[in-house]
Amino acid sequence: MKQNRILIVVSLIIAGIIAGNIFLLNRTGTSRSEVINVDTAKAVTQPISETLIASGIVIANEKAEIYKDTTMGEIKKWHVDEGTQVEKGDLLFEYANDEWLLSIEQLENLQSSLRLTLQEKQESFDEIENEFRQDLEEGIDVEIAKKNTKKKISARKREIQFTELEIESNTMKMKALKKREAVFKVISPVAGMVKINNPNNILEYHSEGPLLRILTSQSPIIKGTLTEFDATSVKVGQLVKIHAKAMPEEEWIGVVEALSFTPIQSINGQASAVTSYPFLVSIKENDKSLPEGFHVSLEIELNSKQNVVVVPFDAVLIENDKEYVYVVEQGRIRKREVKIGLIDDNWEEVVSGIRAGEVIVRNPQADWIEGMEVKLNVIP
């Protein structure tokens, strides 16, 4: 009878264990022994780029416009004519700078005078020594004569020091004034052809419009805007892939030419404000021209790496702020934590966790159990 009770208790324990396992398996949704069909891919080594998508419009390359600065006085001399071809940095014209020349001359004269004064004071120590000897010859007490001479020497040194400070101050004024010489000379900011507003009388100024234009022969450029969140990631010189909406089969390569942090638009909301900043992209490659006015999409390359391990973006599972992939080993899946780097539209860089060539599962499910047997739909 006692043995029967023991058998009953053992049977109940075994039944409980079996029921518990069944309950746990039902909770996880997928049994370890269940074979599932999965799509797979191999981790491969290839380049990857992180991009930012923006949009823009093709505009004519901005022409340089030169306006007359009325505060500089009259134009003294022109160095170009109507139709002249200029390079960036070529001299266009000069303002009259008579007052500037007069100021420079006055400072130079003052400098010469100060240097003569300094020389005289430096040579006057011999005179003080002669005065000391003369005092002794006239019977003045030696100690008193020494005291007087010492005062004269001290005073003369202060005079010399003061004159040296005046020379230094005058030198700084001359340097500052000479820097202004470039202001009187107007140079071309770009290469191109000169178009003067009034070629028949170039010394006459018309207040309407620029004094002259420099017409460039460069390709059109693309103008767009970025939000304050995207603008901080973009830098001048980054590569850009350009696609025209009207010509989807074509691709142009460009670079970010300029980015301004002077806002052009604010979208004010109750809780926040989004500001837009303008940027320019120059076209570098593609013989086929982009007509002015075309709307284009821009893929700005923020970061790029060569020869890194990547997996399809749909192979990465995120759980509790961590990334995982399932690797197929001998027909069963093994869960691996991975560290992700750059991400593009199709791939994710795996910094650590798997090696190139390993087979990973696409579209993993959160309820999978590690060690489950899988059947590959396509063997990579």
C-alpha cells in the first residue's frame, strides 16, 4: 500500500512536469522541436554609406554682382572693359584714395620725427656727463652733483621710453591704415566675363542695380534647404547623388558646395520651432545637363566605410535596446548579440558579433527559441 502511494506521488510529479513544459511551450509560441522555414542570407563584406535624403531645385549658377560703395568716394581707375574675361582675384577697379594717402603720409612724417627725437635723447647721455664734470669744476659738492646727475639720467630714460611707446603706437596705426589699402581695390570674386551697367560711361554710377556683373560659364547648381536637425550632419565637400524626378533613369554626382546657417524659414509651433537652412550642391559628373527649374532628390553621403561586414537590414532584431541576429549553425538557429555601425537603405554594418560568410536569418521573430531546427527556403 505504501509503495502504491509512492508510485502515485511520482506519477503526479511527472505529469506536473510534462504539463508545465507544455504550458511554457504554448507561452513561447514556438516549440524547440518545431521545424520552421526561413529565408536566409550571408553576411558579406562590402562598402556602406550613411546618407541623408533631401530635395532641391536646379538654378542658374549665381552671377557675381558688384555694387558701388558710396562711402568709398569716387572710382579712380578701371582695370577692365565691357566683355573682359577675368579670373577670380583679378583687379576690377579702384576707388580714389587721396585722403588715405594723405593719412599715410602724415603718419610716416610723424614716424620720422619720432625716430629723430629718440636718437637725440639717446645721444644726450654724453651731455649729462659733461654737465656733471662742469658742476665739479664749479665747486659743487660731489654727492650733490651725483644726485643731480642721477635725476637727469632717470628723467632722460623716461623720455626715451615714452618716445619708444609713441613710435610703437604710430607703427600700429600705420599697419592698420595700410590694411585698408585693399578696400580701395575691388577684385573679381569669380571667373567670367565682365558686363558693365553703363559701358559708355563707366565712371557714371546708377543707383539702380549693380555697377557691373561677372557672368560665369559654370554649370547650373542645385539649391535646397535642410532642417536644423539635418544641417548639423552636413558638411561642405560631401558627395551627393542627384536624381531628377522628371528623368528617374539618370544619375548625377555632385558635392555640397556651401551651407549657410542663416535661417530662411521658421515653422513655429506651440511646443517647438523648426528652422530651415539653405545649401548649394554643384554638379561634378554626367555629361547630360540638368535643365534649370527641375526638381531633384539628393542623397547626401554623410559617412562611408570600405570593406566592412554587412547584413540585410531585415536580419536585425531589436530587443530591449539591443540588436540581435539569428545565425544558422548545423540546421539550427543561434541568437547572437551584435553591434551595429552605419546603416543605409538596404544594409546594416555589423561592427562585432558575426563574421563575413556566416548564414543569418532574415525577418527573425521575437518568439523564436534558440536551438530550433530550421529549413532554409533558399540556401545562400
